[in-house]
Amino acid sequence: MTQNPTETGKLPALATYADVKGALGDMDDATMTAILALRPAIADIEEASMWLSGDMDVFGPGRPLKDVPGQIVALLTPDEEENAPRAR
């Protein structure tokens, strides 16, 4: 049986500037600050990176990201949402 972090008393390691840059690449300071303000765990950064790379084998087609990884993706792809075709 797996335990969640609150049961074990261990919290997931928070991502650092270097973790974010290493997984997601260079970005402007405002975007980096916004991502770090989310206090993402390293796993959140990795999940966002996989999603952005288009690795649908991991997520399955059409499965939306939630929570912190979803917020990270939204910060890195704001123009895509604005330019997406609207449903009628």
C-alpha cells in the first residue's frame, strides 16, 4: 500500500530555478517567477514537460492536465488558447 506524503511526513521536493530551466528550457523572467510561485514539485515540472513534448502515450489522447502541471502548461502556452478555433 502506498502512502501519501502527509502520512509519511515527507513532502515532495520543490523544484528549483535550475530544475525548471532544465526541464522546460529558457523562458522570460516573468514566466519563470510565475512558475516558481506555484511552488511546483519536481514531479509537477516533469509532468508539464512531458505534456508539452506531446507524449500522448503517457497521458492518453484528450486527457487534460490538472492542478500545478496544468497551470504550468497554461503559463507556457497562453497564445495557443487564444488562437484555438472556437466551438460553435
